Amino acid sequence: MRAVARVFLPVVRRMWLAWGIVCLVAGLTGCMTPVPVPFRDHDPQAVTACDAQQLVETCWLSPGQPYLCRHSGLLRVIGREVPLNGLLRVEADRNSARLVALDDFGVKLFDLSVTSAQHEVHYLFPPLEAYPQLTPLVAESMRRIFLHPLPESSCRRLADESGCVLAAAHGETCRFVFGGQPAVLQRKYGADWQVDYYQYQGELKGSVPLRPVPQGIILQGRGYDLTLWLQEVRTL
């Protein structure tokens, strides 16, 4: 019986993962749908002062020292859930990031580099090679969350009854929503995507100036969503 289990367990596991990816590919043409939020809601306190330069300097995503982010995640597509564990190195000054992802069994799924314009796959778990849309989707998710677009001091303030909303410069359609005390980036969004940053606690270790970091992130895209639990964020 144990010998049979050793033979078939990896097969079943790969079939389950493959089915999740099939659902992923099939669901990409869908719309944004409500996502369960396992984090405390945003701090409702309005920003008392809305100076773009000051907000950018204390935003944890702004260019500065490279940092390492260890996280767990859950990718959801049309009812299927694919758990992921990742280690991400971000160099915002170079507009680049590198992600290594594992499944819940410790199997390495992929290793890829991401910039604002492209991505490069360094390794892909062989059964996933049949799904060419997977790595571009993951790369786009990492890009939206960590790299591009980012708030800049050249952003212009928009009239808004709650919080502080900045419009991206250079013709971007992205909006950045700051709120709470102290003011932090709570949300950014575009035409068909949205990223929310929840539960700011602690600070980016080693950063100058000190920057608060969130414990949870939710990205909603067209037909899928990704929830991340940040376990550790520190400068390198």
C-alpha cells in the first residue's frame, strides 16, 4: 500500500495543480468579483495633510534600499484555490523583482524575474509548461503589487471626500488612495485591476526613513484574485 501511495501521490498532486491552472487559464476573461477579506478593514481616519512628496517618502513601495519579502499566498480562479509560498526580492530603484514560489508540499513551482515591461522565467515546474499563460499572469500580479505603477512626487491630488487620492503622472490611469494616521497607501487601482494593502503594523526593517509595512495584500484582476500574507519584510 505504501509503495502504491509513493507512486500515485505525486501524480494526484500534479493533477490537482494542473486542474487549478486549467481553471486559471479559463477564467482570465472574467470580470472582477468580490473577494473575501481575511484582514482588518482600512483605517477610516482621513489624511490631515496630503503632500505628495511626504507621502511618497514614507510609502514602503517607493524606491530605496532593496528588500526581501517572505509571504504565503492564495490564488483563486472561478472557485479553485492554489496555495503558494514565496520569497521575493525587490529592487525598486532598478524597477525589478525576482520571485521563487513553492507549493504547500515544498515543491518549487517557478523562479522568475520581473520588470515593469517584461519578465524572464529561470525555472518552471515541468507539468506547468503546458500552461503558457501562468507565468505572465504571476509576473503581472507581482508588477502591479510591488513595482509599477508607484506613487511619485509628481502625482497630482484629486478632489475626494475621503482620504487622499493621487493620480499617477505621465498619463497613467492609476489612482493611489492614502488614508489612516499615520498616512499609508491603502489602495491603488486601474481600469480593470485593484490592489489593497491591509493592516500596517511594524516597519520595514533597516529602511531610512522608517516605512510602515502591511501584513496583507489583495490583488483583484480580470477573472482572478491573489491574497498575500506578508510574514517578513526587511531591507538587504
